[in-house]
Amino acid sequence: MVKKISAKEFHEAEASKAAVVDFSASWCMPCGMLAPVLEEVSEDMAGKMDFFNVDIDEAPDLATRFGVASIPCLVVLKDGEKIDQSVGFLPKEALTEFIEKNM
Amino acid sequence: MERYDIAIIGTGPAGLSAAITAKIRNKNILLIGSKTLSPKVEKAHTIQNYLGMPEVSGAELQTAFTDHLADSQIEITEDKIHAIYAMGAYFMLQGSGANYEASSVILATGVSAGRLYEGEEQFLGRGVSYCATCDAALYKGKSAAIVGFSPKEEAEAEFMAEIADKVLYFPMYKDEVQFSEENTKDKIEVIREVPVSVEGSMKAERLVTRDNSYDVDGVFFLRESVSPAQLVPGLKMNGNHIEVTRNMATNIAGCFACGDIVGTPYQYIKSAGEGNVAALAAVSYLDQKKRAQK
């Protein structure tokens, strides 16, 4: 499951040992396309990785903090530290590969 | 939304040949391109090695292709596809005019001569983007440089200026540029200079032209056609070409490619042959998928 969180709830992602944060926005077409694919991947990886979604319009400070310059942007966090990012839509296989290499 | 069996992008010899073969195999197809087919065919002086048509001119070949399409009752949808998303079970195609869904896709868009600017790829997604309307909201209170390759990109600059503080517009065409929207025209500065590179550290910080350097928060390159890797996110490339197997299959299941876009030699008859292979491979992919569902 990809959990939608606000800026105030972001500590949940930071507290996670391994998390993927999907920075997106309601008006962004590729974000809307990526969401169902990420949902599928999150089911496949349940228990191994936590998945979160942050709306950059509601949390602009977080977007700036993580250097999000284009969306959708997937940020991989390890104990709250950013270790990698991927920008743009990815098909399921490539998305799985990107996350697995950061596990 | 109607879901086509096969969406074919491109109306050069590869795309047309794929469309005709797919139609013969009774597939519900969507052919996207131009009713004038392909400028590369139309403008060819003479073609000497197109089987059965010795010394044919480009214009004659274009007419023959058009007649063949009419005979096969194939319609061309005139639209520009900005992005194709592999959703797993199907593909979502985002066009200028509409969005489309298809179970498989054949890419036959030809090679674009367009060259990337220095730093463009390096900062892609980190301040460099190809869609101003997509990323505009990130530029609230910021500045952006927009390099527009056709007058229709002026609308994108105006959209950006509604949100950003400052927009520098670099027209890459000769037509006069006139921004008239009352609420945005003062925010847009038109600069007739030739961009050379994008520079920065963590992210793009400035656009360098032959004469000057401009500090901006983002740079947008709005071209007539996007590169295949931009068109289909996740697509595996081999240099400027799409990597394909002998069956014209790309690394994405259900997505095939043919013609100049997959590599040299750039020959009309080679493209037509590959279009045929791609269509038959797509048909077999659809059959297998259907069987798996049963």
C-alpha cells in the first residue's frame, strides 16, 4: 500500500528503515499514471519496503528539501537519509529494478 | 475509453506497412501521424531500390501509399503523441488532441536529427524539463528559461508566466514573437540568442548562450518531436536508436519498434519490411495474452 502523508506526518517516512516516497501532484499526468503501477509494486514488496505519497502542493518545503525539481519523483530513504531518486514514469519492471537495487 | 489492439505511431513506410499487415490480421488499429505521411518520403527525388517500383519518385510513392491505405480502409489520426505509459496490461497514450488506450504499441517515428544541448541530459529532471505545463507549479516565485522550437510553444510560456516570477523565452524560429496576455506579458522576456549549454551543480542553475549567461531555476526545451526514451519512459536505447530483437520487440512487453528509429540502414524498403515483422509480432503478442487470460 502507498500511504498518503502530509508534511506533518512525514516523520513516519523518516522513521522507516527503508522507504520510497512518491512526490507528486494532482495536476501532473505522469504522476497519475505512475500511481497505480507503484501501488502494484508496493503490494509485491509489502513488508520489505514502506511506500508513501506526498503532494508537493501541500508540502512545498519537503519538495525543496529533497531537491525535487520535476515530478513524479521517487525518493528512496534509508533511516531517513536520501540514498537515491528516480524522476518520471517507469513501467513496472524498471520500477521494481530501481527499488530492488536500493534494498 | 475504446481500447485499440495496436496503436501505431508514425506514418512513414514502417508505420504504414505495420498498419496494413495488422489490418489484414483483423486487428483494431489506431494509426497516428500525418495525412501527408512522411516528409522524408515526399521529398525524396528518386528511389531506385523499392521492389517492383524502379525509379519511383518520393511523390509517386506517397500517392501509392495513400491509395493502398484507402484500399485497406485505414484512417490516419492526425495527432502528436507526447508520452506513452506502459501500465502493465495496456498502454496509455497522451496526445495533444486526446488520450488513447491500446493493448500494444508499434513505434515508427523515424530518427530525429535533433541534437541535445550540453548539460541537457545531465540535468534532466533536475531543472531541465520538456513539458512546461507539467512542471509549472514547481516554479512559483521562481524563474524559468523556455527554449521554444515552434510558435505554438508561446502558449506554454504564457502558462508558465502565470505561476513563475520571470520567464525568459528563446524562440528558435524566425516568426515574430508577440506576447499579449495582459497578466503575463510583463513577466516574459523574449531573447533572440542561441543557447549553448545548461550549467549548474546539484541542479540546473543557468542557461548559457553564445553571448550571455542567464541565471534561472529551470530550463525547458520544447521541441517538435521528443526522443524515444522521453516518449516511452523506461524504453531501452542503444545510442540514438531503440534496442530491438529480431522480432522488433523492445525491452517493454507489448511495445515494438521498426524503421529508422531502430537503426541503419535508413532505407525505405527495410523500414517497410520491419513494419511487417513488428505487426506480426504484435499480433502474436496479443494472441498469447488472450490465451493466458483464458
